[in-house]
Amino acid sequence: LPTYPFQHHPYWISPPRQSAEPDGLGLAGADHALLGASLQLAGGDGLVVTGRLGQDTDAWLADHAALGTTLFPGTGFVELALHAGRQAGSDLLEELALEAPLVLPAEGGVHIQVAVKEPDQDGRRSVGVYARPADAPPDTAWTRHAGGTLAEAADPEPAADAAEWPPRGAEAVPLEGWYEELARSGYAYGPAFQGLRKAWRLGEEVFAELALPEGLGEDATRFGLHPALLDAALHAVELGVLPRTGRTQLPFVFSGVRFHAGGAAAVRVRISRAGENAVALHVTDTDGNPVATVASLSRRPVSADRLAAAGGAEQDALFRLDWTPVTRPAAVPAERWAVVGPQLPELARAAG
């Protein structure tokens, strides 16, 4: 035997200290298609859920545009807020106001945060959805795109809708060329968002059947209610529920939103009036089982300039170097100079 201690040389690869998985970073998985991780805040009952959005990773988002600008759909903000709310124990979105459009860049993506605050004395929680470019420096400010309140639903789950479908006396609405007509009004919906299949009108109510395209239907189980499917319900609003204005309008305030069952790839929706410029939605699956309810959804007009500003065209102007041409006068008028201070003799001699 050698007269020195044995020297051990392991040949196994040592595991890294840190892991890319959420657990290895002190986070929890978000269990959602658009969100990657969640963090329960220490010292309280707040929650932050994070993710990344982009046309490069979620190609279906490129199919939602208005006035030539690709936007994250308003129904997507509802999906994100409700998912974070359920993780915090609040399954009712009392209200969510869309404060600023979220423009999705053609290349790259945006980081997103959904912040849920501690409950107040009534059990309500404030919720905000924030975003900033994925390649932005760490000190770049976050933009708040949506804000509202969450609560625990007091009403029991609604029963299955056993009513006749479509309702007796409803008049079928032809949909041929409908998406082409919407495009002339400023809405550019690609295949992923062309989910309106059939529609009927009865008085001031509209009944419609919606379905995701085959490629997206497989991902429906990763959502509470796929934003493209809920957005398709809004395409039927102007079929008779609200008068057409000829202006491009986007969702503004959602109230009383609750998801009852997740993973639907095809649904039915009943749309009724809920105010001067608002509608109520009652969404069920093809068997009449409840999927989602929206007590009120209001809209507001939007302009191309507003969307361009949201994309940063005007914000960048504050930090751009512009050269302004100056016209030199033909002759410089003679001026008299005065020099104050004995410490500047050279300047005094130069001034004459």
C-alpha cells in the first residue's frame, strides 16, 4: 500500500447549484400557458405572477390587430387576472379596467407581471397587470395596462342551461363576409381569432356558437377560457345587441367576470344588453354547462394615433436627438463689449 492517503477523483458531473426551474429559483410554477412562475410575497398575503408574451412564442397572438397594430387582446387581461386571483383564493373579477393598450412587437416580446395585493377588510384584493419590453434594462419602468379588484364569489355555481338551442323563434344571421366587414372597420382578425361559427338574433339578444381552430383547440386546457375564444364572442355584439357606430372600439371595463369550467375549445354564448354601450355574456359548453359569465363589458373608441403612442412612437421622441437648421444672418451687427473684473486682461484686450 502507498504510504500516503488515497486520493479520490470523482468522475460524475456535479449538479449545478441553481436550477432554471421555478422551484430552484424560490418560485412556484404558474400552471398556465402564458405565465411561467408565481411568488407568494413574504410578510403578507400578496402574490405576483410573471410570464413572457410574444409573437415568437405564441404565434396566435399575431392574429389580433386593430388599425394596423398588433395588440394583446383585452380578454387576455381578464384571463391573466382571474388566473392570478384563483391562486390567491379569489375567483370573481369584480372589475377590470383596461388602462393602456399592450402593443406586441413584431420581434422579441414583453415581460408581464400580475400583482395581487393583500385582501382588505371586506376580502377584496386589488389586481394590476404590468408589462415592459423583454430586452429592456433592469431600471426600465413598468407600464400598468389593467387594474381592478378581485373577490370571492358569494353566489353558488349556476346550473346547466337546459333551454332550447337555438331559442325558438330566433332568426339565423348570415356570417358570410362578416370578418371582411370587420376588417373595413379597423379590426384585423387572423385565423386564430375568427372563432364565430353561427349566430342567431332574437329581439335585442344574440346567440352564437364559437370554436377555436384545430391548432389552438389542443391548448385550450391550459387556459381558464382561451382569450381567442372569449374575444370571438365580442365579434357578434354588433349583430344586433348594440348599434354599429362605424368606429373601432376596444374593450374598456369588464365587470362581474367568473369562470366556472376551464379547457373549453367550443362554446355557446348568449349576448344581451347591459347598458348604453355595454353587454352581458353568458357562456356555456355545447351541452349547456356553464363556462363563464360576464355581468357587463363596456367598450370605448380608439384611434390609430393612440395605438401608435402605446407602441412607443411618441415616447421615444423625448429621447431622440434632432438637429434644427439655423439660418445664418448675412451680416453680423457691430456690438459693444464690456469686461468686468481685473483678472481677465487678455479678454479685455481682445474685446478692444
